[in-house]
Amino acid sequence: MSVRNFDRLFQPHSVALIGASDRPGSVGAVVLRNLSRGGFRGELSLVNPHHETLDGLPVYRTIADLPSAPDLAVIVTPPDTVPGLIAELGARGIKAAVVITAGFGELGGRGRALQQAMLDAARPYLLRLVGPNCVGILVPPLGLDASFSHLAPPPGDVAFVSQSGAMITAMLDWTAPRGIGFSHVVSLGDMADVDFGDMLDHLAGDPGTRAILLYVEGITHGRKFMSAARAAAWAKPVLVLKAGHSTAGLAPQRRIPGCSPAATPSIRPPSAAPECCASTPWPSCSTPPRHWR
């Protein structure tokens, strides 16, 4: 398990959006809006060879043109461009990236090859990756909204980590009118690099997180996950909602490289971790577990 360079992911002082856009409805435009409106006090840089300014900010043609290396990069460009961009980020000294772009492991052999090329480009630089095929990350206490979520939650002390982007948006829809805040909201997507074990290790030591909620479709490293869950549960409550108990529910697991329905472990609370609770998902998003009401 490794949380190397997680400070760049979740406590960045500067962010670069690769693929920023002003095209209405595009992911690049939505992420730019969210980064701008969230109240993030760090430096925001934009990269797109087809613009000179966006939202009142200068736009740089390439990563090499950025005046300084940001802590965190957010990528929303087409999948074919991502491995090359990761190599450029690494060469520039950038240690963390969120790859929102879809079109990798979920699309079969060619997508898996692209994902491996992305990992190969990141490895020499120890560059950590969230995603691909994810909604992004939100750290409300920092005002950081590096996502294409339609809602920005207030700060709180519960961390929510999910592979499912749909569950991220459903959770934010449910919590918004109730005024429930979060310390972190993290969409892991295809988990090419950062996975549940890594997130548990990070959040267990985060003083701003009182409890951890996971929505799990599949697990790629079972022993790593259980070890991290056991350690985290000694520090704070951990609730795991496991999808995949029906034929339809197993389908998302098949898109995750290294994870098959047969290989995904049955998740039960570790015997030595009294604060860890495992559960199947609730029947609908409108009827959460009773102790949440």
C-alpha cells in the first residue's frame, strides 16, 4: 500500500486543467466551471492549444508552456492523447493527476492497451493517477472541485469513495437538501492506480475525516484492501456498500482490469475491526441506512 504523493492529490496548492474548454456542456467546460466556483485558493492554470483565454484566465498551448509545475493535473482530453500527456506531466515534475477521460479498460483490448500505456508513462516519475473514467475528486474543506459533478457539497467530516460515478451524483443529490457535508468525495473509476486500499490508508490518517463510506463494485487487490480496512477501522468507522449481488450488478466489475466477478472477495467486517461494517446497497437512494436519517 502506498500513499506516496497523495498530498499532491488531496492537498494541492496549484491545479492545471488539461483540455479546458468553453463549449457548452463539454466536460472541459464543466470542470473549469467547478474549479472556478469552488473557492479553491490555489493557482489555477489552463491548457488548450485552441484558446488564448478562458473564464478570464490565460490558456497555455502545452504543458511545457506552463510557467510552473502544478501540484495536480486534471485531464479531460480524448483517450488517445492521455498516455502522451502523462509522459509530459511527469517530465515536468508533476506528481499527481486525475484522469476523468473515459475510453480505457471499459472498452476492451484497445482501451486496456491505452490504460497500460498511461501507467507505463506515469511509473518512471512516481506520478499517481486517479481514474480513468471517473467523475473526479472533491475536497470541500479546500474548496477543491476537480470534477464534473453538478453539485458541490459543503465541508464535512465524512469521506465518500466510489467506483461508480452514478453513485457519486446520486449521493450528492441526496445529501444536498439535508446539508450533509464531506471531507472528500472521490470517484475512482477504473482504478488504474489509486484504489480502495490506498484511499483507506490516506483517509485513516486524515484528521478532518471522522468516518469513511465506500461504494465498491469490484476489488483488484483483496489482501491489500482487507489489510487497509482493518487498520482504518481501528481509527474511525468504515462502512462498505458492496454492489454485485445480481447478474446486472456484476456487469460493472467486468470493465475493471484485473477484477473479475469470480475473483472479487466476499467482503465481511474484519474480525479484529469493530468499527467496520459491510452491507449490500440499500434498495433505493431514497432509503439510506437507518442511522443516516
